[in-house]
Amino acid sequence: MSDTPTPDNPGLLNWFLIIFLGVIWGAAFMAIATALEGYGPRLFTASRLAGAAILLNILGAFIGQPITAIHKTAGKRGWLFISLIGTIALAIPLSMLSWGQQHVPSAFAGVAMSTVPILVLPLVYIFSPEEGIGPRRVIGMIIGFVGLIVLVGPGAFSSSESDLVLWGRIACIVCACGYAVGSVLTRRAPKMPPIAFAAGTMTIAAAITVPFALLTEPLPNTLPFTPTSALIYAALLPTAIGAIIRVRVITTAGSLFMNITSYMVPIWSVIFGITLMGEDLPAQLFTALALVLLGIFVSQSRAILAALRR
């Protein structure tokens, strides 16, 4: 049996990476909420992307994967994909999410993000048919989605009296659509060094969001410690490191396998909310967790059994 990761046999390393992503992305919702207490949504998004872009460019230059490697390995076609992904999967979604979380409950944002696997399915069927869309994966993703609905409960779609609630909901859905398109684009992109790939997309996203933020939001007079710490976390782990891992997993194991993180993130969000923010434990958490794990097992049963046989 080949040790090369594939969509049907992602390998143990990719399993570890998506679990790690679930943890750091699950904590990102808490970080966003905390950072928005001291920063406007556009300034937060721009700072998050700019910080991640700077870190990735430094890292790429240090390990021999500078951003110039994009043109050397993939030419103009590589930069076309980098620009599309940086815009559609980073700049627009993260801007929409930061703005939308001001006007809708975090539970709604969790539900919106959980729709990514459903949105990816028709895109994969059209643009990445080699990954395979069999009944096993469809059933598993539906079970996982049901688990997320159970997790957030009947109050998920309740909201404040804000007139912008509808637009906040639309913003979260736009974010999910951007992530779905970005997953497929990443899979179809020409081969590029992963650090250069991540640095390139992040640089494009920062180049879009930073000027817009500076023109539309005032800079803070001070740097409040807790919101700034949350901003640094958001830039470092879920954005910069997360981008590297995301590229690695999608290009080796496929966008459908990557979508497992969409099921894990809301679970971890609740865990961090309980342990670090003192939130009450939702009664439906354990039922939801069982459904999510069942959905993962059904959709990735071949990969799980292959990993257990190793």
C-alpha cells in the first residue's frame, strides 16, 4: 500500500492536522468576539491578514519558499489562482464574518460555517470529480450537518433587535460560500511550495483589506491588551499557521476530507466557551458530538479503517 496521501486514504498526519485545525479555528470565534471589543471589524480583519502575511513571507524567505517561488513553479497561472483564492477565500469571507458577528448570534455563525461541506459537494462534482462523490460521503456530511443543528439548538436563529440582523446573516452565508469555492480552487491550483502559496494568498488578501480599512475606520488611540492579544492570536494561529496546514491537507487529501474541520470547529467553540469564558454547558452537546463523530466516520470510513490497519 502506498504511503502517499490520497482522498480515500489521507494518512495519519493529515488526520492530526485537521484535528489541530479544528482546535485553533474553534478558538478563533472567541478571539474574534474579544478583538471586536477594541477594534472595528474592518481594521481587525485587515490587521489579522496583514500580520499573517508578514509572518508567512518571513517564514517563506527563511526556509527557501519565498513568494517569488509562485512564478518560478507555476507562472502566471499560479498567480491567477493565488489572486482568486486570496480574494474569494480570504479577503471577502473574513471581512464578512467579522462584520456579520456584530449583528447575529455566534450560534448562527457556527451554523453558517457548517454549511461549507454541503456547498462544496456540487462544486467538487463539477470541478474536482476525481475526489469522488459517493452516497457514503453524502450521507456522512448530512449526518454531520444534523449534528451541528442539534448542537446550536432551537435558539440559534434568535437575534437582537438590530435592523442589520438580516445582513449579518447574509454576511455569514457569503463567508461560507467563499470558503467552499476556495477549497475547490486550492485543490485545482497548480503545484506550488505550500508556504509560498499561503504567503501569496494572504498577501493578496491583505492588499485588498488594509487600504479599505484605513479609508473607512479610524485607528484606535490605544492598544487595549486583551483585544490586541486576541488579534495577535487570530493572525498567528488560525490565519497564518492555519493557511499552511489547509493548503497541505487539501492538496494531499482533497477538499472533501478538509471539510471534516467544518464539523469540529463548532464543537471546539463550545468547549472553549465553557472552559475559558464560563458559558453554560448546552444540554444537546453530547448528542451533537455523537452525530458529528458518526458523520465523520461514515464519510471517511475507508480512511479511518486504513489508518487503524497501519
